[in-house]
Amino acid sequence: MGTDVYFTKNTEYHVVNAVCVRVMRRADARRLSDHPSVAAQLLGGVRFPAEAPVPERLARPRLGDRLVFDGVDGMVISTSLDRIETRDASGLVTAENGEDVATWRRKRA
């Protein structure tokens, strides 16, 4: 089972099997247990073009997209993504930040 980690300017969203399992504040790595995205279903990523009020798509999130979650109290939409990591159970991480894609193995604690 892998984890997708989506990074915005201030927040990181940890998603397993299309469900947000953890939200962290990037500035201090504080876990935000009461964030409305926690335990919400990830519906996909969208872009809001300047010339149209309707989102372009709802698909697998890409850099520049905003995440859309189906939360308990309604839809939750993040700010734009600036980094995406995919982490597998063996510790392999693949990261994309718009400039390049890198892969490495995380050290076990």
C-alpha cells in the first residue's frame, strides 16, 4: 500500500487509497487532526482557468492543480499543488516538483 503526499505552499496532504489519512503544516510539521480534509475522499485535482468559472477537470492530481475532497461538511478544495511524492511500503519515494522527478529510498527509523 502506497501513500501519495501532495504539497501546497503551507500544507501537505497524505492520501492512501484515495482517502486523506493525515494533514501536516509544512512550516513546523505539526499534524492538523481537525483539518476538514482528514478522513475525506479525494475526488481528484482541478484547475480554475482565469477565463472560466468552471474547473477544467476532475482527475488524478497534477502539479498546479487544487485537490478536491468530499468532506463530512461538504467539498474541501486546497490551494495549488507545488510538489507531489509517491511513497511505497518499501520506502521508495518518487517526487515531482515541476522541474524534475527524483526517486530515492527513505531511511528506516
